[in-house]
Amino acid sequence: MNYHKEEFKRWEVKHMAVVGSVVGTKLSLQFKDGDKTVSKTYSNLKTSAKDQDIFNAAGTIASLSERPVEMVKKIVETELEDI
């Protein structure tokens, strides 16, 4: 859905109930590279993937890198729709 700013304001007042549907999941690894941080993101994970499985996959990927991992993130993309 594409809304212009004014349309969205009117729409926001009229619609109060919203439902979210997960449409994508990503894994992001942040590596320490000297004095900076480098991020790598892996898309198209199964939306049903469990946090532990994603963390285990991150560990496997990290074990192949020469850089130490600073942070592991699970990114969930959600589409919001009014009902």
C-alpha cells in the first residue's frame, strides 16, 4: 500500500485495529575489523526458524571468519494491515 502523507493521517484516525504478518527473516552478523565494525546480512531465512537454530547457524558462519563476532541479530520483517 502506498499512502501520501495526508492520506495516511486520515487513514490513521479511521483505522485502529492492525494485524502484523511476518514476511521475512534475516540474520545479521557484526564483525570487529580493527577499530570498525563490518556487518554481513543473510536473507531468506525460514520465517519459522527458531532463535536457537539461527544462533547456531551464526556460530557456524562465525567459525569460518577470521574476524571476531561482536553481535548476532535476527531481523524480522512484518507487514502491517488494517482489519
